Amino acid sequence: MSESPLLEDPPTSSSRSTGQEAGGGLPLRKIPGDYGLPFFGPLFDRLCFFYCQGQEKYFKSRIQKYQSTVLRANMPPGPFISSNSKVISLLDSKSFPILFDVSKVEKKDVFTGTYIPSTKLTGGYRVLAYLDPSEPNHSKLKQLLLSLIHSRREFIIPEFRKSFGELFDTLDSNIAAKGKANFDAPTGGLNEKTCFNFLARSLLSTNPDETELGSGGAALRSLIWLFFTIHPIVSVGLPCFIEDPLFHIIRLPPCMIKCCYQKLYNFFYKHASGFLDEGEKMGMKRDEVCHNILFIVCFNAFSGMKVHFPNIIKWVSRLDAKVQKQLIDEIRSAVKSSDGNVTMKAIEEMPLVKSVIYEVMRIDPAVPYQYAKAKKDLVIESHESSFEVKQGEMLFGYQPIVTKDPKIFERAEEFVADRFVGAEGEKLLKYVVWSNGPETEGPTVDNKQCAGKDLVVLFSRLLVVELFLRYDSFKVELGSSLLCPQVTFTSLKKASSEG
């Protein structure tokens, strides 16, 4: 397997500069906005956020009202589950990077924002996602994860093609029989099952369908556990008067899914034994390592793929026929030049595919929120002003607005397939920040950037490659679902010669 920057050896240290220093010459302004009356302010804002306005309008209306992209607002859940809903919102590409600078901000217990799930949902442990780099176990767990990813890199492409080849075979059969085929479903759909099986096959050399979890069981249990973890900060699409009291006022008791979680834990304890051994050698408890591996695979990787893959299909389906043809020609030409094999070398020869994936990540990031707490008094700059932030204040960034900053991106609200092609396009990659860091930087034990950043990009590119090696064209219907669009294929026109 050819070497590639996507899968290089895991680094062990880094330094990051936000480019923000006090005294930059911008006028100092008091941060506009307020939090409203105690109790009623957070409650009103939560209703606006989920139901009355929706997330993007919630922030855009406040940007318009205060004429500022740095402002104060409440974030869910508050006021019942979370006592603190107050954040300083950073809604432009210049202020947002402070969230990555761990010399200035703390990332302890901010993974899900102002709400911290019960550790009973993670075996009693605060897992890696909730640890600040300054905490003792952060570097050990991050290094173990980086090493895990590196050690399994040769299995990624063949297992992806096998898993998603089976998915597309099933889609073909369903379309032939029923005239349509669901790619994604609210729970337990074909995409979810395939994503989990691929992760287990590639990272653990195990097919979950052939274990005690059974066919589709791992994916469904992961989704149930995921919902219990994040229910206070998501909407499932139910009417406000039903959903809000059910999911946003009280925590769902972890005991309700104890059996579900235990089966997932047993699966990882048995089939990830090699990595648990490595964790013990690094001085960590075996059960703590297991709970972390479970969280990383089921929450970070699996749930991310569940959201991101339907988004890729959605945006690629909207490309005009000319651009789709360019993708087809690029993919098939690169694979042909690699003796008909999908290799890392071939993938690196597909700049338009890469650009399309980065554009999906820019315009529709799978993880829309980023949080951090100021370690000290700071001065943060937007494009127009500077603002004083006090130590301990919660900073928040809403990425779908930040990465559509019109001061950085031309036609920022449009999907431009070749935006990141060529030298000038690649300069914009530092503003693609879906991974809790710029796309031009990488994960290390000293930062909070996603350890699987490069793998996610590779998975995404492989999905488009597999799609256009098999098909000349396709049509989909899009519906709404929890966290992501629901994709139903209505047509899949096979290529005359599959790759």
C-alpha cells in the first residue's frame, strides 16, 4: 500500500498559533447581547434554538441585531439539566480559531458544551473527548489512539470497498425489487450497519454480524447509547410540547441502557484485546482503555460517519451532470493508471474528489459546535472589532456559519465543487475546521484535534470513489431524520465497466 500524507506516522507534539494577539489595532468593543432573565432567558432561547427559529437563524438574527459576529447568547440545554447556558458566541473565521489554542483555552468537560453527560454512560470514566491536554491521561490515550489508527492503515481501503460494496449490492437489489432503496434510516439503517461493520473489520479484524451482537445489533445499540448521551442538546423532530419535556428537562436515566451498553463493552473487551494490552503497558487501567475505545469507535467515528455520509450523498446528488462527469472521469482514470486498483496513490490523483469532500465539510460540517473556557483574560478579534473575555467564560463557535464567512469564501453560501483545487484553493484549507482544528494541521497528543481526521477524509473520498466506479448516474429523494438527511436512492445507473 502506497504511503500518503493521509496516513502518516502519528506525531507526538505540536504548537499552534491562533494569529490573535492583543493590540492588533482594531477598536475595542463591549461584547453585545445578553442572557435574559434567570431561568426564563435560557428557556426562551432554547425554544428559539430548537423550534421557533432553528439553529442558523438563531445566530444570524443576533448577528443582524447586534451588528457583530462576537456576541453573548444562551446555548441548550439550560435551564434544567445545565445550570450554565451562558456562552460567548464566535461566529466568524477570525475569532473562531481561539477555540483550538490550548495555551489560552481549556477543553476540560466541554465536548458537549454546557451539558456534561453522566459518566455512568461511559463506565464511570471521563473519556478522552472530555479531557484537557493538561490532564495526565490525555497524552497516553491520544497516543494510543494515534498508534491504533496507524497500525491498521493497510486494512482501511480493502475493508471499506468490501463493506460498501456489499451495501451497494443491497441497494441494487432493493431498487430492482421495490423501485427505491433507503441508504440511511433514523435508526438501524443500511448505512449505520455498514459503517459499524466497516469500523470493526478495519480496526478490530472482526465482523460484528458473526459475534454475539448479531446482524445490525452493534449499530442499533450504538445509536441508542448515543441518544442517551446527547439527548439534551439535540432535536429529534417531534412537536415542541412533546419533545422538550421528554428530552430537554430531565436526564434520561443511564440505568435504562445498562444492558445495551454492557453488550457493546463486552464486544470491545473481547475483540480489542490487543489495544487493551497496549494501554496497560502504557500504565492505564484495562477497563478505562476499553471504555475509551468504545467511545471513540461508537461516538466519534460511527456517529460521525452516520451524519457525514448522507450529507456527502446529498451534496454530490445536487451537482450538475457536467461536474459529476468530471468526477467519474477523474476517478476511473486514476484507478486505471493504478492497474485497476483503488490505492492511496490513485486517491491522491483525484483533486476534484478531494475538493468536493472538503466543500461538504465546509458547508455542512458533521460537528457544528465547538466549546472552550478561557484560561485567562483574553482579547479576541473579529474582522471589525476586538473584545475582552474574562477568565472562566465559556466560548462557543457555530461552525456552519463560521465556514461560510463571506470575508473568506467567495459565493460562501454556494456549494462550489472545485473550490479547493489548485494552489489558491489549497490556501483556503486552513479555514476548513470541522476536526476541531485547521485542515492544514494535524492531531497530536498536545492538542484536541480529531485523532482520526485524516481517516475521515479518506473514508469520505472512498465513498465517492466507490459510488462513481459502480454508477454513471444516480437519483435520490431526501427526507429529514435525526442529525442528518434521510437518503433514499430511486435510481442507480450502473457503469458499463465497473472499477
